[in-house]
Amino acid sequence: MTELPWLSRFVDRFPGDPVRENAIRCVQGVLYSEVQPTPVRLPQLMAWSDSLANELGIASPSLLEDEILIKLLAGNYVSPKMKPYAARYGGHQFGSWAGQLGDGRAITLGEVVTAKSIRREFQLKGAGPTPYSRMADGRAVLRSSIREFLCSEAMYFLGIPTTRALSLVTTGEGVIRDFFYDGHPKAEPGAIICRVSPSFLRFGNFEILAAYQELSLLKDLAQFVIQDHYPELDPKDPHVYEKFLCEVSKKTAWMIAHWMRVGFVHGVMNTDNMSILGLTLDYGPYGWLESYDPSWTPNMIDADRGRYGFGNQPSIAQWNLTRLCEAFLPLVRDEARVYESLEIYRVTFEQVHKAMLSKKLGLESLDSQDTQELVKNLWILLQAFETDYTIFFRLLCDWTIEQNDKSHENPGDKFIHLISPAFYSIRSIEPHLREQWIYWSEKYTAILKLIESKDARRRAQMKLVNPKYVLRNYLAQNVIEAAQNGDFSPLNRLFRVLKAPYEDQPQEEDLAVKPPEWARKAPGYSTLSCSS
Ligand code: AMP
Ligand code: MG
């Protein structure tokens, strides 16, 4: 990796901060500040994504012995061809303009174009302070680094647009954090991950330029992104920015539809965490829906308000896109067309979400009144019965209508028996409530019987969209606690299982079950703080 042909196009092409001192400040009129990672005491490589390395053509043999590589992944070695920098961006946080944010602890090392012509940006997260670190230390704790490493890769294997993670290095240094923000800070082990993405640019990189009226920079940055990532657009087209916003809207709609499909809750959908490429970005207090509840968020500080709760994600994405549109207003000729992109977002999301939902249920479409009724009642039942979202849909893949016709068992009993591992609530055994599920299953079965496709084929296809393994917070917390005690093998096992989330892995059943009762409300196991 040290021998890779590193490029620094961003630094070479755009104006950077003239001040070279690494001190916190307000930066204006530029897109980034050049900054060196701060070396750490004792870097040790603890996790590595073979699949990403293979994709990039990076050799991963004898990693533990490759001292230079580990130094590079820890920020202790910077190749002479690199020009590391922290990007300047702003953002709307929890509904209000927050001003300058920027890469406060992420440092881009550079770009690489691989032998397969894949262009990727490499970024260290937790590599030390930058001019954008505000009041913080530029570091990351092991627990949040494990969470980001695992989730980036888990999302990739789920088929969801995301930034990736190549490595996780422990630093041998402590980082002080106050997990509950209650005046009890303590030292935690520190870590650094190396993130990889076609680009880490966010809505906020554009918003800050509009906020400070730096319009020629705004235009140059937009042209850069369009040329690199939206080759279908003609950069000289007089309506290119309106069209660009439409494309960003479509990509964002797809990303959100995927999140809804697998029950992912990002937790902090501020505009500085929204990728301009529609990739899931910045894994903080995220989580997966367990007991179905659209208002649920894993983010402790948002629990009361629920702004970024599961069911709000589609409309929050639209709110964020609206802020992006506003940032582009000074560049466009046709204001009305800018806002058309929001309608494109809405329509794309609705279509894709519906198509995904219909696949989750093994149906051909959700167009008929019967299917719409079926879905509406499903949401009511899932919530009323405190039903695990992932387990329910996965079990539904095993509902066989052909067998029902032959078997002597009552189909209603059989259905309840099939899905009951997904229930949290003991109310599920109450007869009158049980009847509602049976009624739902009868309607579902009747609709399935109208479908011509073979039953076995339908079930196999359902398994391709309903994952068996997702990164539940309690699973992440278990591997974090082991890692904090020096044992990284549970992490590597979980990582291996998450690489095949749609496959039944009979040896790994224990990673596909509901959290134990005590973990359902415990901090770290269910809800997370932003302290990371
Ligand atoms: P986040 O909520 O993690 O997306 O971060 C919001 C802003 O805070 C970004 O500008 C981050 O770079 C910055 N930030 C978060 N944690 C740290 C840290 N430990 N040190 C410096 N900056 C940080
Ligand atoms: Mg962020």
C-alpha cells in the first residue's frame, strides 16, 4: 500500500488554507487545510477487510509484520507523495445551521487509482487534531471505531451504498470521554480506522460555500464532483446544477429505501453526514430496529424528540436535500427546477421503497387494494406485538403455502409457531390478539396463492432481501467489550458472519437472535451516546 501511486488532486486543484499551523480556527475562502496526522504510541492492526483490499488490489499478506503499512494506517508514516488534508464543511445539525464543522478528526491521505481503474479516497479517522477540531481532541475511541469498521463493511455486504473501512488500528493511547455527558469522564482505549470511498464530500461541503457567498468555489467544487462522479451529466449544460441535484436526490432516495428495507437507523442525519454520492456516511449512534417501532432511534440525545427515528428518515433526507438545493440557488437559472429535484426524491423513494417492500413480502407488486391493506395491517401488528423486524421477515421466507395444503396442522397455528421467535411481548399468546395474526396470515396466503411463481423460488428470492444477520447493537457491544479486554476474536467472527448476511449459517445461529431482555434498554447495548 505504501507503494501505491498516491494522487492529491483535491489539494492540487483547489485553494487550501494558507495558514499551516495546526490550530483550531475559522477557515474561509478555501476547501481544505493541509494537516499531518499526529503519530500514536503503539499502533497495532486489529481488523482488516480482505474483501476491500482485494477489490482495491492491495496485497494483505503477513499484515502483522508489515510495519510500514501499519504505521501508514495509524498516521505514523506519511508517504512522500501524499498531501494529507482535512476538508472544510459546515452543516445543519438537528434542524439548525451549525456553521463551520469540517474534518475535526478525519484526515484524507490521498487518492489512488487501482489497476482495475477504481478511484478511491483514503481517510484516517481518529488521526489527531485538525483546524476543524473545535473543542475536541481529534481522536476516536476503540468502541466507536469498531462500530464504524464493522458497520461500513456490514452495509456493503447487505448491498447498501456505503463508505468502506479497510483497517482498524489500536493506538496504545487512552482517549478521555464522558459517555453519559454527566461529568464523569474516563480514559478509554483509542483507535484509528482507515475509511475508503469514491469521495467523502458531504452536503455540508457545498452548504458552507453558499453560506459564506464563496460562489466561484461552490461552482468549481460542483464541477469537480460532476465530472468525477456524475459522468452522465454534461458539465457545460446550462441546467447542469438542476440536473445534478436530481441525480443526488435519486441516489439519496435509493440509500434511504435500503435503510428502511433492513431496518437501519443512522441516528445523526445532519447535513454534514449526508454524502453527495448517496452513500451511508459517518457511523455514530446507529442501530437496527429490533422491536418494530417507527419512532425508535438509538441516539440517546435524540430519544425524546426522535427527529432521526426510523420512520422519519425518508422525510429528513428530503429536508436535507432542501438545504442542499438552497445552497445551489445562486448557481442556477431556474429555481423551480431546483425544487423539482425534491419531487424526484419523493417519487423515487416511494417507488423503490414499495418495490423493496413487495420483494420482502415475496409479492409481485403492492398495487392492489388487498396488498395495500395487508401492508398497513402488518405495520400495526408488528408494533402492537413488539415484533423483531429482522427476524419476522426472515421467518416469513419460510412460510410455505404448498405444504399448508397437504399438512394436517391448522395453518393458523402453524403460522404463529413459525413467527413466534420474533415476538418480544408475552401478550402474543393472548387468544384474541393471536387471532389477528392468523387473520393476517390467511390474507397473505390468499394473495401468495395468486402468484404463479413456484413457492420454493419465491422463498429463495425473499431471502435475498431479508437479511438473517444484521449488526445489532448488543452484538457490537459484546465484541467491543471483548476487544477492550484484549480479545479481538469475537470481532473477527462477527465480521466474518456479516459478510454473508443473507445466507443461513447454521453454526452462527446465536448471532441471529433477539437481544437478551437486560440488553434491550441498556446504554451501549441498545441506545448510544454521541460520545465517540
Ligand atoms: P459527527 O457528529 O461525529 O458527525 O461530528 C460533527 C463534527 O464534530 C464534525 O466536524 C467532526 O469532525 C467533529 N468531531 C466529532 N468528534 C470529534 C473529535 N473527537 N475531535 C475533533 N472533532 C470531532
Ligand atoms: Mg460527521
